[in-house]
Amino acid sequence: MSEEKLTPRSEDFSEWYNQIVLRAKLADYAPVRGCMVVRPYGWALWENIQQALDKRFKATGHVNAAFPLLIPMSFLEKEKDHVEGFSPELAVVTIGGGEKLEEPLVVRPTSETIIGSMYSKWIKSYRDLPVLINQWGNVVRWELRTRLFLRTLEFYWQEGHTAHATEQEAREETMRMLNVYADFAENEAAVPVISGVKSQAEKFAGANMSTTIEAMMGDTRALQSGTSHFLGQNFAKAFNIQFLDENNTLQYAWTTSWGLSTRFIGAIIMTHGDDQGLIMPPRLAPIQVVIIPIYKSDSETTAVMEAAWRVQAELQAAGIRVKMDDRREVTPGFKFNDWEMRGVPLRIEIGPKDVEKKTVALARRDKPGREGKSFLPQTDLAPLIANLLEDIQKSMLGRAAAFRDEHIYNPKDYGELQEVVQNGWAYSFWCESAECEAKVKEDTKATTRCIPIDQEEGKGKCIVCGEDAKRKVYFARAY
Ligand SMILES: [Zn+2]
């Protein structure tokens, strides 16, 4: 199966993506339409994503907890924008244990409501604040058009939910977690992102302000890869999250929520993959190094395997995630293709000649062909391999950032904007009116992705209507 060529990215990006997910054995289609089965290799990647994020959450003072999957329907109805935004996507349980339920239960699409109701019980005084809780779990949103990892009925994610005494603290928390996501994306996944604020039309249902990290995929479309929301006092008022402040006055809390999901696996695939398959960023790769022993005769086998095991043990001891592929039923060539498809960053080949010379042959996944080949001595190999993995990580981020920057344009007028968003992003002044935003979407299918936070307030003319505009926004077609 792995010897059959992938559909090239340039020919059909979407088909290329689907084939990689299936052939790299990341996920498979479930019997229920729109659901996915995450296979062990995909789950191992998700576990590494979880660990990288979880340690950042804990370092910023958060703790984990678990809230129920089922939420009373009436809870969602308490926050008007929230229920309006989510009701078309809800899965609702009406029968339990063979009996019609008095109140329908929603399978959580997100947990602001149920967590808000618990916070109203737990928070009484300013001394109880801030509450900084994260949960790892799954949610269900009844999507009509689905793609493995990118948009599925059920997906896995983390959702952080925090409550604060002041607006400023809650706003700071929103930005802190956005920065955590950006740091994770760039430093662990080698996915360069642009951080910014969502437009009113694109924000989370029930939020005052949504922020996002946006990444450019290999076909130049944008992928919203993580979001952090400032919820104001909307959920505090809906769920009565009140506390006595230092002056004994009753106040509503300020809340935030933030999430990153298995969708991010789609971002990794579409940022780094090539026509041979997936390319895993070393820091998240379930397997960082694969060893392929090469031999013909029995005497070669013994010597080669001995060297291969020694190398494996040394790398393992150094904390490198290494796999030995000693399958006998397939050829080395088949194995090369197979591990290239699955994106293992570094391949080590050991054959009889290497045994003689006490060397190993290396092949980098991110640099196909001769450019990525080298030889290293078998002794003290681990630190050299660790350096190489770091180099691959850096070079992947550099390449992705260069690709993105090459495809960001500053169109001079609306006509040019319509052209450039067909194969890139436009970074343009926008008057922030819903009309201009809707017009771009209608004319080009491009949406506003985000208004970068760090931009200086300027003076310009809206690229659509020509009226005065203060800030620039990214327009792009998106997943
Ligand atoms: Zn305008």
C-alpha cells in the first residue's frame, strides 16, 4: 500500500490530505458519519501535543479537572448569543434508560455553561479568585461537512475556563493563553502563527472578544489553530457567578475560556507535509528516529543487528524516541517509503559496510534526496542525533515561515485583493464594518482571519469601501 504514490499536493491538495491521514495511519472513518477513529499513531501525536500544552498550563498556574459530558438544555438557553450560536450544532439526548427525559440533555459542544453553574457554587468571595481550571476532553458539534481532524462531529480538545475579580485580570489571562498557544505552535509544532483578534462576525458565541492563532497551510488557506476568549461578565450574569469583594460589595466575576483541539493535527499535516507524505516536527513526533537494518546473509544479519541494537539502546537511554524496524517480510525500500509516509524526522540505516566502518547512514525526512543524507560514527551517536533533530525542528519552522511570508500580500486596491486571496493572504486596512467583511466573503470566499494585536494604530483607507480605517486585518480563505 505504501509503495503506491500519493496524489501530489499540487494536483489535489484535499485528496493529498485525506490520503496522508489514512495511509500514515493517523485516523480512520468511523461507522457514524462525520466521526473519526484516532489510531494509535495519531493518538501518540495528540499525547505529545497534550504534554507540551499541559506543562505550559501548569506553569501558568492552571489545574485540571473533569466536568460531565451531558448538560441540561436549559443551561445553554441562559446565555442568548451562546445558544443561538450553538443550537444548529447540538446533539440532544431525549431518552435515558428507556424513558423520555423530563429535560433534554445536550452532549456538550463546549462547557462554559456547566462550568459556569459550578463556579457560581464555588466562588463566594474575592479570596476564591482567580479560578484557573482546564479540562481535557471531547465535545460534539453536529457539523454537516466534515474532514478528518479538521472538522468532525466529535473531537478531542482542552478547554480552559477561568474566573477573575477584575476585567483587567481576565483580559490579561485571555492574552496570556493566546501567547501560550502561539509559543506551543511555533516552538513545538514548528507551525508559525499570527496572533490577533477576531472580528465581531467571527468571534465565539457569547464572547466579548475572541483572539486566535492563525496558521497558513501548504495550499495557502488559513487554519484557525487555537482560540482564547474574553467572556466579560456574560456567563457570570447568566450563571450568577458572584463574589463579595474586599469592601463587602457583591460583584460579578469576569471569565475567559480558551481551547485547542485535535484540529491542530490537521495544521501539522498541512503545514509540513510533502508529496512523499507527512513530516513530523521532531519535538512532537511519536517516533523521532527509525532504525532500518540492512542485510542479506546470516552472518551479515548477526553483525548488523548487534550494531543496530546497540545504537537503539544508546538513543533510548538519551531519551530519544526511537523505533527499530526489523520486519523481515518487507524490503528496506518498502520501509523507507513507509516511514517517509508517516513522517519520521530521521532514518538511520545500518548495513554490513557501516558495521565495518563503524558508521551509520542518516536520512533527514525534511530534506529529501542527497541533501539530507550523511554519515556519522556509531560511537557517541546520541548527542549528534539530538542536535540533528533540533536542526530539523528549526529548519521546518524556518521553511514554513518563509512560505507564509511569500504568500502574504499588500494589495493596492480591491481588485488586487480579489486576486491575491486566490493564492495567499491579503493584509489590508479595513474599516471594521460588517458590510465590507461580508462583501469580501461573498466576492472571494475569503474571511477576516484576525486583526494582529501588535500593530501600531495607523491611518489608512478600507480596502473595500475606501472609508477611513485604523487597523489592518488578514483576509484569507480558510478551513
Ligand atoms: Zn469598509
